[in-house]
Amino acid sequence: MIQHIHIKDFVLIDELSLDLRPGFSSITGETGAGKSILIGAIGLVSGNRADSRAVREGAAKAIIEVVCSVENKEALKVLFDDNDLDFGEVCTLRREITSGGKSRAFINDTPVTTNLMKEVGGHLIDIHSQHHNMLIGEPAYQMGVVDTLAGTAGLLEEYKGAYSEYKSAQRKLEEERERIEKQRKDIDYIQFQYQQLDEAKIHPNEIEEIEERLALVHNAQDITEALSTLVGLADRGSMEAPLDEIAMVAKKLGKITDSYTQAAEMAERLEAIRIELSDLTALGADAVESLSIDHSEVELLEQRADLLQSLLFKHNLKSTSELITLRDDYETQLQGIDDADDHILRLEKEVSLAFKKAKTLADKLTQKRLSVSETLLPELEHLIKELGISGATFAIELTPAESLSYNGADKISFLFATNKQTSLRPIREIASGGEISRFMLALKTILAARAVLPTVIFDEIDTGVSGEVAGKLGKVMQTLSRNLQVITITHLPQIAALADHQYVVSKREEDTTFVTTIEECVGEDRVTELAGMLSGAHVTEAAIQNARALLLNNKR
């Protein structure tokens, strides 16, 4: 419920603070006093579009702040948690509009988007106006009403989960069909590419190894010349004499180790030199032999290198390892095409199972929705007649939809007839604005007994009614207020007197402008206000007595 409203520099309101209480409150005042301004301000903290013209002339910005107690705690807590908002027993909605047209929204002092403010505001405040009347003709709104009355919340969530799984399986099937169809169109291309890569018999790092071998071959002359000098020494016997002399010296040193301790180390080092020189000449000989040029081998290596380079260029790759990966990918695609029919059959089975699960839950939803008619229709028709539409009939038409949707397998339409001589037709086509307003009041009264509803604000719901019907209208709002906070803007004393609390909006001239104020009206002031509503500007004693009688008779 709304606990407190603070408005500053909004249209004709300089500054206003108003505490509201539970139950039924009426807001009255002369035409043009600014009652609609108050509703407009509350609408802004419910997420309605802002307009720079709403800022009071001469002010920098308008501020509207509404403090609400949180009653529908479970649904709001999830919403708050999802958006990192502080959650508590009260929720403060604030809207600021600058004279330049910029608007900012806050929930519990945290900046939010107007869309989020609208969503949160919808849980706390329901402004019922002529614009709101249009909702009754919307299938989504109608379905929401029926689901609330049928108590389908848990089942509907379960269905939505199953429906999402079904749609996901369906999308996956369609995507796979498209992918496989494309692959089948490209099968000749894929087959050719795979065959070319497979026949190439590519090995990891092959191009690097070939290039290294070719580099050696191409530089063989320089390398051979350098090594041949070493090898030539051995071939000419030039190395044998030095090696023999080194061996002889090492042997002599070995004999004097007892008398000269360093001789052993010197002998070992000479022997190591001899062995190293011998190994170097052998290594050089092997290298020269391996570098002997085989022109046919060179030609084959160059052809192989050209093939690999052309494949790398063709596929825009950098290594033979990537070519191998590409070949394997083509092979997988070809295998997938071969297995495609079995894969599609598996996916079709998944879709079928998901559909059956969703359809079973949708059928349960349908049955619960159909059961609403048995309890709702008699109660609703009774309330409608109480509100002055005596010959009206109402029906809920629930028909199978062509396919499953996010809300089930049903199409819905509220049908209405204003008298027994006319046939039932969709309510938006036949009911007048006043009839729809009364219909909505009756509907909300029934809903309030079955679900937690936000504060309901009726903006001149009594337009076009008077007398006995006005009294009944007020009585229904009074009944509704037993379950939730009800606020109504009214011109009728019969309705204003039924309220637990009455607030009067007035406009006064101040300097060169007008200022709107609102104050609670109690005691004799309330009697006088009601008397003025009964008799006009000139309040008579009879009007005062009638006002007292209204208040006395309307006490619960």
C-alpha cells in the first residue's frame, strides 16, 4: 500500500506531503482543482513517460516520491535480487524531471531504468483510468486474470519451462537440418578437398623438415669445401703422424707420473685431443658423403615443397599441422553426412518427447482455466448487475490455439452483452467506457479475494453514474478495500462518504500563479465538504443534514 506521497514543483503543486492509510480513501475537489495532477504524479513513479511541461514554471526540476509498504514480498524480492536492489519492508519510488526534459528514476535511492520502475511499480500501484480500460480487451490481460483466478502460477511456470525446452529442441532440429542440407549441397566440394589433402599424405612439421634439407643441399658446395679440408688431411695421411706423435707423447707422460704428478693429467688431455681429432675427421667424412648431391632427390623435395606450399596458400594456413586438422575436419563432415539421417531421427525424437511433455502440461492448464467459468461467471454477473448493468451477460471463450505458445494451448476472449436481446461479442467491441469501468471494478473485487493485489487507484470510475448505482459502486469499492488499499477520485458524495478517509484537492491563487494543495478532511470539515458536493457553492442546512446522514449510514 501507499504510505506517503511527497511532490515538489510538479505542474501546479509547489510542495506537498501526504500520508495515506489502509482501507478506502476518496479524493474530492472542484473540477480543475488538480485531482488529475496527483494521479499524474503517481503515474510517473509507476513508469509513465515524463514531460518537461510537468515541471512547475520557474523551477529547475520536479520531484515525485512515493513510499509503499511491500506486501507481495515473494514476487518483488526475486525482481529486486535480479536487479541488485535493496529489499525491505518498504519501497521508495522516486522520479525527477528537469525543466530541460531529462528524467531520472530511483528505487530505494538506486538509479534504475523507467522500464524497471514500471515493472516494480506494477507490483505496488494499479492506476485504473480510461486508458487502463483498454486492457480488458487484450488477450494477454484476460489470460492473466483467468490464470490468477484459476491459481495456475506453479503449473504455468512448469509449463513455461517445458515449452522452452520444446522450442529449444525444435530450434536445434531446424538448425541441424539446415546445416546438413548445406553440407549435402557442398558434398562434392568437401569430398574433393578431403581427397586432395588425404592423398597428399601430410606429416606434422613436414614443410619445415623439407626446407631444412633443401637448405643443406643448396649450400652443399660451400659446406663440402669446408669439410673436405679436414677430411683431406686424413685421406693424405697428414693427420696420422700428428695423431701418432700425440699418442707417443701421452705414453711417455704416463711413465713419469710417479715422479711428476701433473704428467697424468697432461697425458689424459692429450689422449682426449687425439680422440676428438680422430672423431672430427670421421664426422667430416660422413657429412661430406651425406651431402653428395642426388639431383633426383632434390627435384622430388622441391616438388613436395611446392605441393605443400600451394595447399597452405589455397587454404590460407601456416603449417602442415593445420592442414592435417583441416583434413580431419573434412573427414568429420563427410562422416556426419553419412550419419545425418540417424542424427536427425534422434533430434526428431527429442522434439516429440519435449512436445508431449509441454502439451500434457498445457492440457492441464486448459482444464484449470475452464474450471474458472463455473465459479467466476455467476459471481461476476451478480456484481455487474449490482453496479447497474442489470441485463448484462458475460462469458469466457476458451478455444484451442493453432499451436503451443508461451502461455499454453489456448486462445481467450471475454465476451459481453449489455442485455439479453444482443448476442455475446468481444467486450472491447460492445461495452461503453462506463460499463467497462464497472466491469473492471467487479473483476478486481473478485481477484482481490483470491490474490495479493497492489493499491488500486480509480480515476473517476463514477463518470456517467448517479443515484442508486453510484451508491452500489461505492459499496463495491468499500468491499474491495477490505483486501487492499483503494483510492478513488470522485465527484459523487455517495461514494466519497463511503470512504474511510477523504482528501480534498483545492487550487488557490498565489502571486501571479495558481497552487494546488491536498489535505485530509475530517470531522465537521468533512461534513461541510460533502454538503458542498450535495448542494453546490451555497451550502444549505438541509445539505449539511444529508451529509451527516450519509456519513452515519455509511459507517461499516
